[in-house]
Amino acid sequence: MSDISIDDFLKVDIRVGTVVDVQPFEKARKPAWKLWVDFGPEIGVKKSSAQVTIHYSKEDLMGRQVAAVVNFRPRQVADFMSEILVLGFSDADGAIVLIGPERAVPDGGRLH
């Protein structure tokens, strides 16, 4: 991997938001949830397709704060327009573990 500058990093807009709705994504090729994440008044609610069904039920996700890239171009996934990329790390088996703040912070806050 090549080095990047701080200016390169600052181009990626990573914000925190709260999951406000979760629906099954039956048309996805791999098991996934449709997520609606509230990033506060400046950004509002954005949608994402997230392949996180191994570790997270609908109940686990509702109200959870997550980190997401909010300035990617929207991407069509089956019949759903994904507007953000919710962030996580792969566990030892390749299943995604979401990242978020360790305690509540205001929705829309930017990662520093």
C-alpha cells in the first residue's frame, strides 16, 4: 500500500449516525440488511446495504451508532440504492463486525 497525505484522508467524510430502520434485503446476492442511518440535521437519513447478518439481528442494529463514509457516490445494489458505506472489520471467519463510538456522541459528528 502506498502512503497518503492528510489531504487525501480528509477527502473521505466519515461520520457517525444512528440506525433508525432495518429491513431484510431479500434481493441481495449475499445475506444483508437494508439500513437507514440518521446523521443528524446537516446530512439527514441515508440508506445502506450491509452484509452484517452473521453478527447482528434487526434488534441489535436498531438504535446502534455506526461509522460510515457519507461522501461516496450512491451505488445500486439489486433494487436498492445504497448511499453510504457502513464501516466494519472482518472477524477471523470473514464476517463483518461494525465499528462505532464506545459511547454516545451527536449524530453527524465527523471522524478525526
